[in-house]
Amino acid sequence: MAESTAWTMTLLASAQGGAGMAESLCFWVLAIGALAGAVGVVISKEIIRTAMCLLATLVAMAGLYFLLGGYFLGAVQLIVYAGGTLVLIVFGVMLTARSPQVSFEPRWFEMAAGAVICAVLLATLLHVVLRTTWPGEAGDVPDATVAAIGQQFLGDYLVPFEAASILLLVVMIGAAFLARPIRRDRRRSRRNV
Amino acid sequence: MSSIWVPWSDRRKQYTGLRGRIVSCAAAVYRIGGPLLKRFAPVVFFGTVIVAIAAIWLFATLVMPLLHKAGWLFVVRDVIIAVAVLGLVTVLAMYCIWWERKVAGRIQSRLGPMRTGGWHGWSQSLADGIKCITKEDTVPDDADHLLFRLAPYLAFVPPVCAFMALPFGSSWVFRDMDLGLLFLLSLLGLEIIGILVAGWASASKWTLLGAMRQGCQVISYEIPMGMALLVPIMCAGTLRLTAIGDMQSGGWFTWLAFRNPFTFVALFVYFIGSLASCKRAPFDLPEAESELVGGFHTEYSGFRWAVFFFGEYAAMFVVSGITTIVFLGAWHSPLPAEWGMALGKGWLADAARGVIFSGPLWFFYKCTWFIFTHMWLRWTLPRLRIDQVLYACVQVLLPLTMVLLLGNTVWELFNSPAHPAFAGFSTVVGYLMGLVGAVLLGGFLVIAGHGWWNRRRLVGRMTVQALPGA
């Protein structure tokens, strides 16, 4: 038993060099993947390719969360954005597109408006990033976060949580209302009566 | 002249120079080595196993300290495990495909693959794999080439990544996460993107229809599946898969499926949902052969086509693993694990405990049992229509899971020491549920055994005489 504990300790100690390099390698791969995906979203003209580039960005972001130890955030990112929203986008495109290859051809004022918005956003973000004093060292990340998050949701942040759930309920009812079957025969008969 | 058919044997390409020498060398090696390999196959097999074990031992004693000094131990370990998982998934999928063909054959009064490799065609999948690799890799002209090539990997990678957090035993897990179950669900939810993209990028009506059906089906069944999983999770109080598994170490009656009536029903709801999410019959609409040619993979050939099936079988194993861990006692046998303490100490007692009471073997048995059930259902039930599939999900399973969730909440609220009368009642009901489960399992075994013992009658006398091993 003592031997195995000592072995574990040395294992942990050996994690510094190689694991650190592997970690930075992972970071660079994921960061470049996220940026390349984001550029691809803007550049590509076919809507499905845009969606795939978005997938690359979302998955790489989830990978970055995992790398940072934010497992819950990473998993939720995968479920909600990659597995839910993106699938809905792709699915919607399939249902609504008339030709198999839909392509974007933006007009000049659309491009100009987009460029202005992006420039303002970039300036704001750069301003914030450069002005903030970042903490020098990262703190320890707790391993077990799910229970804590759940207790926060149903404890200190109960009202925002319930408000969000009511919002989602409204959205669901709206969707069901829009998608309801229209029974024309009954309406006509009512009118006739 | 060119219109005259030339036999394939005469069309063989003639190589010259260095290439010719390489080809003749390879042919000579095959001529000499092939029969030798065939003659000494058991020696080669066991020799390979012994060499592999020796190589692992040498690696552990010689290379690992060096790596440890250089600080690369964890990285190398992770790479090795990733490759091992990939190998496990591939071999698993290969043998599941072979097994599925055998089961299908038996159910349809055939023998299934019998020739390749000798004993019951055991290497049929291997031969099929080689065939798939050597086949022409076709891409339709109108297809979106990049996405067409990408799609199989999008469908294959998420289920393989899921093995990273899937525990085979309480310490047999690569990464034991606090949110293991959520992580697995998030990866299984990504698999569908590959199929949607495959259907879209092929630029064919059949593939698109298959992909749309898959999208409808998987998105709708994710909701009852997730909510059915919440029911036992509410009893367990954690998402950590190893913790959920070790809660159920007390034998058959402590398994979460038999905790109360709601978890018992949730097991079946989740099982139906998992059939739908793995696009297994009766929910195999995305690849309905008789309607859509091949569904979403109509345009695929060769290895890309095979990759879809690797992904499907990997997902089947992961889903069966989740069912096993969350509902059916994970890696514990029906006997209480405490009884294993009577075996004493020593490696022999440990091994016996691993085989009899709890260990990865039991997890593997249960998963393969679920996969067998998937196969049995696939070759027995007819395919549903898409409106029936969605009706079953939205109007039957979804309200049912809501009832289960609410009922389980109330049950667990009162199932506490503060309410001794209800807690006692709950215990009795739990044992009753366990008995019902045992009866169901017994019925399953009786029916399966009936089919097995009467298999010769099914196969027919002539076949049995021609193939005595059948």
C-alpha cells in the first residue's frame, strides 16, 4: 500500500514537464481550431458549411472549458449549443432550403453594417481586455461542481432560475401554438353555424 | 479490340525494376508464409499474446522510469490509452457485426456466416473490413466533397470519446468525472450531426430523407431518455458514474431499477429511447433498407461506410453501459458484494471476487446482454412508421416520464426515516419489484434457451449434415 502511494506521489510530481507541454499543445490546437472555425463561419458561403464551422468553434470552446477544469460548462456547451442549437439550425436549413446548395451573397450595405458592428465590438472587447487587471495565478478548481451548482440554482438564485424556466415555458407554448394542426373543417362548420 | 472481355487474371499489372522485385518478394513471402501461418495458427496467436505481455512488462520496467524522469509519463499513458480505446471499439464493433449476423441467421432459420476462418465464420468481419478498405472510395459528383468525407468521422468520434468516461468497474475508468453521466449524454447527442451532414452532403433524396428522419427521431427521443435517467439519478443523488455503480453493490434487490415502481418503469422507457437513439429496429427508419435504399449512408462505400457502423456499435455499447450502470447494478453481480469478503485475502481470492461478485467482467456481460437484446428485437419486430415513432415519443413516453419523475419525487420524499411506515412499505415494494424483474429475466432466458435448444430443427437436416458444427 505504501509503495503504491509513493508511486502515485512520484507520478503526480512527474506531471509537471510533459503534462504542461501537452496542456499548452492542447490549448493551442483548441484555440486555433476555435478561431479558424469562427473565421470559417464568416467566410464560407454555403450555409451547411457555415454550420460546420460553427460546430468546430463550439466544440473547441467546450474543449477549452474542459482544459480549464470547467467540466460542467463544457458538457453544457456540448449539449445545448453543439448538440441542440446547431442540430436545430442544420435541421431547419434542410427543411426550408429550396435548392441543395444555398449560398450567401451579401450586398454592400449589409457588409458595411456588419463591419461597423464588428469594429465597435472589437474595440469594446479590446478596451475591456486591456484595462482589466487579471489575477496572476489561477486558483484550484473544485472537482465536484454539479451539486454546488444545483444548490445555487435552487437556493440563492431561485428567482432568476424560475424566471428563465417561465421564459422557456412561454417559448414552448408559443412553438406548440405555431405548430398546431389547423383543422379547417371545424372552423368552417362553426362559421356556418 | 478493347471491347473484347479480357479475364481478370490476364489483366494483372506487370511491374518492372525495383517495383517488380518488391512485388515478387511480397509474393514469395506470401507463398511461403501463408501456409506456415495457417499450419501454426495457434502457436502464432499465443506467441503474439506472450510477446505483447512481455513488451508491456519491458515497457513498464525499462521505458516508464525514463519517461517519468523526463516528465512525459502522463502524456504517453494518455496516448496509449486513447489508442487502446480505439482498438477496443473497433474490435467490439467487428465482433458485434459478426454476432449480429449470426443472431439474424438463427432467427431467420439460417446459419449466418460459416466459412471465413473456420469456426462459425469467426473472421467474417475481419475479411469484410479488408474488403471495405480495398474498395473504391466513391464520392458522388454533386456531393459537397469536404463534408461528405468529414461526415463519417463526425459520427464516429463522439461515441469513441464517450468511452473516456465510461467506467467498466469502480476503478476501471479512464477519467472518473463528477458529471460523468452528463458528459456521456453530451457526447451521444453529438453523434447525430455526422448523420445529418452525411445525408445532406450526399446530395441525394434518399440520404436526405434518412437524415431528416434521424434528426426528428433522435431529437425527440433525447427528451424522454434524459428524463427517464433523471428518475434513478434522483435516488442516487450524484452524476458520478462510479458512485452510482458502487451504490448498488448489495445484490439484485439494491439495484436502482428495483428501488421503486417508478425507476422500474423508467428502465424500460430508457431502453426504448436508447433503441431509438441508436437507430436500431423497430426504430431503424434512418436507414430503412426497403424504403430508402440505405438511408443516410446510401452514397457511401468502402471504409467510410464501415466507419458509420463502428460508430453505431460503439454508441450501442455506450448506451447499454449507461443502462447497466444507472439501472442494473453496474459491475456488480446479483450476489451481494459483502459475501465476497468471506473469500479471504490474496490474489486468488481477489480474482474469484472479480469473477463471482463484482468486476469489469460483469459489466461486460450485462452490456453484451443488452446488445443481444437489441439484436433480438431488431430481427423480430417490424419497422415503425415515422408518425408512429413520433407519436410513441411525444404522446406516450414523454407524459409517462413526467409522471415517473413526479411520482418518484413524491416517493423519495416520503421514503425516509422520518416516515417509517412508508419506508417499510417502500422496502416491501422494492423486493416485489426485484421479484418481478427476476421473473422477467427468467422468462427472457427461457425463451432464448428454447430458441437455442431447438436451433437444429430450425436450421434443417441437410444443412446440419453438411456442416456438423452448426
